[in-house]
Amino acid sequence: MKKYLHMFLAVVLIFSLTACDRQAKTPVASTTPADSENKIEDTVIIGGWHTQPWDKFNSDYILPDLEEQYPDTKWVFDSADSYIAKLEAMKNNMQWDVVYLTEPMTIKAIQAGLIDEYDTSKVPNYSQVVEVAKMEPYGPAILLGYCGIAYDKTKVKTPPTSFADLANPEYKDLIALPTYNNTSAVLFMAACIENNGGDLATNPEPGYEFLRSIKDNVRTTYNGDAAMLSLLERDEVGICVWWSGSAVKARDHGYPNIVYVEPAEGSPVVRTFANKTKGSPHPEGAYAFLNQLISKNGQTGMMEIGGYGPTNSTVEVPQDKWSYMPCEANLDKAVAFDWSDIIENTDKWSEEWIKLFGQ
């Protein structure tokens, strides 16, 4: 059942949006003994995505404050093709201290005993996290995103306003969908099921029927933002199911004809979480890093570099971002799904998706 997040607006609105100086450092709670006050640990290793936006986010908004406070600690980033598989391989000899995981990956990691419960006493900035970002007793989301529709206004005569509009015969051979290994595809599948009267746990068939109805309109699938941008560069498609932040970043950086649409049925919300790994070799450093991720400065960077909604309540989201970025101005339009139902059924859904779209 759709869970519209009206309750979160009430929570978000009570948080103060007062400004604070970036240079005011929030002290990290008690640490293990170090060789000097300049070092919380020798090295802290973070399992996180290694792409240009994430690298810039880390270098501009996360590391400067940490390196100023702990100049003798090394902060190392590692990445993997499959984060869950790598965590499972390290389960008895954990090497990562912190890991970024999407929502379904986070639930799988919890089920597999790969991440620790979150000690909020060691993360002072947790008091500023908005309710929609929390997954207690584990760590909060470090970004909020919407899955919606983007289109090229030079290629589409009748702009789509909803997911249902993707069945318009006018869009024949114009649509790109994400491959099913993308969380956006899974969210779109869930939306198709519920928007057409189905049930995630027991009755996906109405969603399948809708996907069959748009098959002739789908030209291709894409695996990630870079592939989607290549399709736009080659003028191969005119419409896509895409992340709100990615679409708006494309519009603002070389693709001015891109328009992002918030679906009339509501916007599926996505969250990415950061947690301390089970058996972290550098736990105090892990908590220092996690505290910086959800700081006002860190979440300002997530908004400005990532194009995602911040999870720290003290970050003010400019009004020109309200139409696409999850924030207090639009959370009543957010749609959350029960990820336990999704995880239980996603393999079955993927079989139908692959039959229709190839991947």
C-alpha cells in the first residue's frame, strides 16, 4: 500500500532552519586513545561510490573538515562492483569501516548481519536528521531522491505528466528505461504495480500489464547516468524514467532542453544510507566520518553536488529546487514502498522485466 509521507512534513517543519557558520565544528564524541590529538585512527576506510560527483562531494564537503580536525588520520575510499558481495567476503575479516548502500542493499546487509546498529551518542549531528531519513536502529539516509520522468522538449510534442502517460502511442520508440539492476527501475516497477491496482506482495500482474502496454514505446534501456547522457547526445530517445537530481543536473550542464516531470501519481522516493560495518577495524573513525556526512556542511554538498535532497534539517533548500528535490515543500507528494515486499518479490519482477525489455 502506498504510504504518502504527510507525517514527515509535520516533523520536518519543527526543525530549525537557522544558519550556522560552517567553521563551527561539532565535536565528535569520545574516541579511543590515539597517538596525538591530531589522529582519531591511523586510517579509516570507506566503501563508497567512486565517480566524479561523489569524489567532488568528498573532496569539497567531507574531507576538509575531517582533515582539519584530524590531520594525521588517513581517509581512504574503496569501491566495488557488488558492495554486498564484497561485504560478505570480508565478514570474518572486515576491512571497511563505513559503507554507503542503497535502500534495498541496506536491508540485505542488515539481514546478513553486515552492518552495526547505529550509536547515536557518537553522532551529534543525528539530532538534526529529518524523520523520513531515519531507519532506526541503523544509520540514516545521506540523500533523498525522487524517481520521475524527464523528456526533451524538442522531441516530444505532448509532454507527459504521469507514469500512465508513457502508454501514449505518440511516444512510440521514444522512451528509455533503466536496466533492472538500477534502483530506479525497481521503484518504477513498484509504482506500475500499485498505480494500476496491484499489490507488491500478492498481485504484480496489473503492473506487468501496464509494462506490456508501453513495450512498443520503449526504444532501449540504459545502465546509469553516463549511458543516459549518451542517449541524449545521440538524440536516440526523447523520454526517460530517471532520477530527479540526475535529470536536473543534465539540464543545467549541457542539456538545456531536458524537462523534469513530477508524476501525477506521486514521486517514488529513494534513500541511500551510510552505516558502520559489523567488525569495523576503526570504529571511532567510522563514527567521525558518519557524523560529517550528515552535518549541515556535508548535506549542503549533497544538495549542491549530488542534486539530491539533504537529510539534515538545518540545510535550506532554495525555492528553485522545490519542484524536483525532496524537501519540506514537497514531501507530501512522496511515495514510499514497503521494501521488505520489494526484496521478497523483486527476482520475480525482474524475470518479467527482462522478457519485455531485455535487461
